Amino acid sequence: MISFAHIINPVRVNSSSDLYIAQPVTFESMRVSKEFSEKNNNINVRLLSAQFPEDQEIIPSYFEQTPHLDRSVLDIDNFKKERKLPILKDILDRLYDASPNSDYLIYTNVDIALMPNFYAAVKELIEQGFDAFTINRRTISNNYDSPDQLPLMYAEVGKPHPGTDCFVFNRDDYKAFKLDLACLGTLNIAPSLMINFIIKSKNYKKFRDLHLTFHIGDDRVWSSSDLEDYVLHNKNSVRRILEYYYNNGERMDHPLLEKYLKKFCEDIWLKDKSLLSKYNHKCYKILKNGYKRIFK
């Protein structure tokens, strides 16, 4: 038997939030997938939550609540508009601590629903030799407003989405991860985990076309201009993770790592005039020529 521990971060919202509809659908889809997989596929699944105290009341009884989150990104950085967003590492630390007997750990965003065969398919992918992987979601129409409509949601194939919001990894690898302080609720959270997957796992893959998770609509509230300084916070976290692995002599020649190095160094540091002068506007050439030191 293979065992999974799967964590999400529920949040209490009012009816104007997209999560007001999405979260109950996520909760129920996870329950259904757990029940299906445990009955038919020799799988053990634990559903966990990491939450702030004020969000506890909305969490269904079939989730095991980990200790309340006791800090947010507001305790770490300063922002123009304060939003109490949790730190990814705090959530994953709780997942790890609560799952000593689990083989694999799973994190998904709280607005990502699962197909009934999700855990069974994850088991098959692991048996094929993948020890860390991400699964891109499908985007379905926004014609739904209740978990009672899940059968119709399952039936809608939807469209592929480029974002990464489902992460599966071997529990034994987690302690070697460098996660820094990236927060949920905005852009550039996925690279924090994917960099670690690429460097620390034996066989990582990004699955872009599997029909295993879905999202209702494509509103992209996380791309709001009000979140620009939170995006920068996450970019800086990713940069520090890259710097840590670079300085520790890890190989940086994976295509995704090359992409991240170029993106997160050019976007942030080439805006600094002193660095523009120092590197002659050609950060990408430095990257191409052996990843010479580009970090401040």
C-alpha cells in the first residue's frame, strides 16, 4: 500500500470572492477522490489543512487540521496594501510534521478540484518512476456554483492552463529543500517548489496535459496590480533559492532552471542601474557562459 498526505490552505471568505464557490467544490472533490482511491487502488490518503485560527470554522470534519499558522508574509516584509497571506514553507512544514508514515506529500491550491481518479493516477505515475512532479490543471467554464454539480464538472474536459498549482513529492526529500519565504495568493510561488524538485529529486516531470485537476473559470485574481509588491517579494525569494543552490555547487543546466535564472535575475536586478553598468546590459550572456556569479 502507498500512502499520501495532501494539504491545502482553506480561508474564510465572503460571497464576493471566487473562493466562496471554489473551496466547497475542492473540499468535496478531495473527499470523493480519497474514497474512490482507497476502495479500489490499495491507497491510503490523509486530507490535511493548514489554516489561520479565524479560518478554522469552514474546514470540513473529514480534514485533519494541523497546528494553526502563526505568522504571515506581513510579519516578514512591508507592503502598500496589507494582505494576510501564508508562507508556503510554513504550510509544507506542517504537512511534513503531520505525516511521519506517509510515502508522498501533495500540496494543491485551495481552488483546485480533483478528478475522482486523481490519487490512483498519482500512484501510477510514481510507479512509473517519477518521484517529484507537478500537474497542470484544466480550466472549465464558470457555469457552476455547487459541489452538487461535480458530475457535470468531471464531464467537462476544459482547456489546458499554463499555471502550476499541484505538487507531488517524496516525503524523504523534503528536509533537503530550500524554500525561503515565498507566500501564497500571488504570482511566482510555483518556482520555489519546482527548483527544489529539479535539484533534489531523482526523476522530476511537469505534466501539462493530464485531465486530473480542474479550476472553475479563469478569473486570475492573483494577477491584480494591487499585488505587485507581493510578486516582487516572491521573486526575491526565488532569487535567493537559486543563489543558495548555485553557491552550493548544484548543477544548473536543466532547461527550467535556465529559464528561472534568466527570468528572476533580469527582471529584478537589471532594473538596478549599478548592475546595468556592471553587466553591460547582458545578463543572459553571463548565464549562457557558465552561470558566473550574477547575484548582488
